[in-house]
Amino acid sequence: MVEGNNTGTHNVLVEQNVIESAFLDREVIIDAYLPTNIEYPEKMGLLLINDGQDLPKMPFDEILDGLIDEKRIEPLVCIGIYCGADRKNEYGIAGEPDYKGRGAKASLYTQFILEELLPFIRETYHVPSFKEKSFAGFSMGGLSALDIVWNNPQQFSKVGIFSGSLWWRSKDYADGYSDATDRIMHQQIKNGKFHPWLKFFFESGVLDEIEDRNGNGIIDSIDDTTDLITILKEIGYNDDQIKYLELTDGKHDVPTWARAFPDFLKWGWGQQAT
């Protein structure tokens, strides 16, 4: 472990650490956003966030500080996980690379999360167990977060997917691709089990992209997201367990995700302002 500088706001301390990952064969930087003046840390939730290097650009500590200060959310520990140079292979779907072979290290990334990162957090911050654990991410990081939560439901309760790369497919368009059978995450959920404690937050921006493969006038990223929500409902999830936020001026960028993140935090950990 290598400690970086501590920064933060009145309600949030930001502490940077480096984890030597045997699974990923690299150093993983994490930023821990730690609520201050907490008497019982074990009563807090834990939120892991992929692409943690983007959080300072928001800036995330100020978002979290404001919501805690206004008592809009319960204090929670947030861990921003910096991506590696091989992001396209570490993020993805464990055990099933896409048609170009991307995501080949996603299984190793899952092992890093479960067997290295979570024990490190518990030991470093002296919290044997959290009230609940959740995961979030942006773009490919959102796909990764959903894959890890979906396939490890005993570990997590909520997932936030911002402009998720839900197009992740097993077949190229030129090779007879079909929405019905070739989107990998959609097939996993369609063939998966209903876990009543899981909750899902999705954000899409109308300006996320311009592609419209089926010519229905709706960009692919919105179609892929709403189709996945339909599948979740078909296997038993309802509107109390699923939140969909569509931003008419939302783009595939950090400023958009910064605008959407407070909605996710209030949805997942909200409390009435006093």
C-alpha cells in the first residue's frame, strides 16, 4: 500500500491508496471518499465506482459533501477505482469477451474486486462489514459494474449504470447480428435468476451517440438500455427496483454523469432533508 495526499471537504475526506494486484499484475489506484465524524462506520453503505479517475473532474467530493451536508443522503463510503491501461479488456463481461475479443481480463477484474479490493477496504478502514455494498460505472465501466453485481448478487444490493456499453455483442453486424440473441448482457439477464433485493439505476443521454442500427429514430444506447429494463421486468423486477433517467441534453461525458450522479445517490441512499 502507498498512501497519497489526503484532501476533501468539510464532510468528506479523500484518501488515495495504491493496491498491488496479483490478479491484474499492476498497481491499482483508488480514491476513498470517507464521510467524517461517523460514530458507527459499520452502519454505512459502500459504493464502488469504476473509472474513479473521472470523479475528481466532477468534482465528486463536492457532490457528496453537499448531499451529506443538506442531509439529502445517508453518509456512505465511496471508492473510486482508477482504470488501467488495458481498460477495454479489464472492463467487460467476465467469461465472455465480445466479438472482437474485448473483455478478456474481465474475470480477473472481478477477482480483483472480490478478493483484493474488498478485503483491502475492510482492513484499511477497520470496517469488518458494511450495511450493504453497491457498484457504479460509466460507459464500459457501467457494463463492468452491472456484470459484477449481476453475477455476484450475494455481495451487492444496487448498481448504477451511466451511459452503459450495453451494446456489448457476441457477433459483428456484418455476420448476421440480431438484437434478440447477440447482446451479451441482455442474454445473461434473460437467462438469469430473479434476486428480489437487487436494484438498478440507469442513465442515458439523448446525445450519447448518433448510431441507430434499427432505424427506429432512437439512438442505440437508449434502445439497449430500455430493452434491458424490459428484460429485467420480464424476469420479475418492478418499478420500485428500477430507476431510469434520460437526459435530453445528456452526452457521453463526465459533465453529464456529474449532473446525473446526485439523482443516483438520492435514489439509493436518500433521506428527507431536515
